[in-house]
Amino acid sequence: MNLFAHGPEASPNVDASYYGLFILGVLIALALDLGIFNRKPQRVSFKEALCWSTLWFSLSMAFAFFTIPGLYGPEFADAKRIEFITGYILELSLSMDNVFVIALIFTFFKVKPKYQHRVLFWGIIGALVMRGLMIGVGSAAVKRYEWILYIFGAFLLFTGLKMLFTDEDDGVEPEKNPMVKFARKIFPVHDQFVGGRFTTIIDGKKLLT
């Protein structure tokens, strides 16, 4: 059986309300994660991290096997399910290198284990927002100016070659990162932690921690 016999043109349209419900469900899960289960700063043990990872993976698979058939019907469910699971596993595998980079950043900035979940949570949220903005702006730009694709392609080629010829023994040095230097120049930064807060006020001036 060819699961991809039906192209995107043949795929049924999904009511926009389903997307709204999906986004609402994600927001509720995030609110429960940070607002209830991890409201107070605490060190996440290996067992707890494994349980949470299993829970999120189970929710994703439940969406694939129980929600997708209801959205697309039995005719398109298999193809859509495979597309979702393939994208999920691909994104999961590609994100593994980020784990090591995040660990290095936490070590460099001496982020205490009990604060790491909070920092990581909001860091991921910020990354998702920025990624969404970049995708939206990039898509609009490509639709209007097709030649921008060549610039994007050249940038990807440059970054790929840079990664290929970079010595892994050099390690990651956040203090030399251009974005870190830029942030320190633009935003007022306090070089000490103040509990689990991201901002503090010193001499009447609001600073980032």
C-alpha cells in the first residue's frame, strides 16, 4: 500500500478551530509544567527527567495515533501520521547536539541546577517565538523576492562548511559569541544571580541577571 498516494492537494482541509484547540492544549501543558509542577526552583533528578520525557513522548504519540485520524479521516490518517512521526523523530535527533551546547552554557554562566529548568524553559519559548518570526518573515520575503533563496542557500552553505572545518577540540566559548557581546552592550546586565529572577533593580536601575 502506498501511504503517500494522496498528495497535499488531495488532503482535506482541517477546520481552523482544531489548530486553536491544539495551541490551547500546548499552552495548558506549558502552564502546568512551569506554573504548578516546577513552580519552585528545584534540581531535576535523572528519574524525574526520564518520567517527564516519557510523558511528553507519550502525549505526542497519542496525538499521532488518536487525534490525527479524527482530523484527516481514515483515508489520509496513515500518511499524515507517518509525516508527523517522521518530523518528530527528526527534530528530536537534531536537537540532541543542543543539549551539549546548553550544558556548556550553563557551566560557563554557573547556573545552579535548581534554576536550570526555568532558564531552559523560557529559553526554548523564546527560541520558538524567534523561529516563528524568522519563518514568517522569510516566507513573506521569498514570495515577494525569489532571489533571496540564493542568499539563504549561500548562508546555509557557509555555516555548513564552517561546521565541517571547525576543530571540535576548540569547544564552545560563549564570551566570544557575537550575540553575547551585542547583548552585553545593548542591555544593562548584572553579573550576579538574584534568586531565580531574570531582572533586578539596583540604585533605581533595572538590570538583567
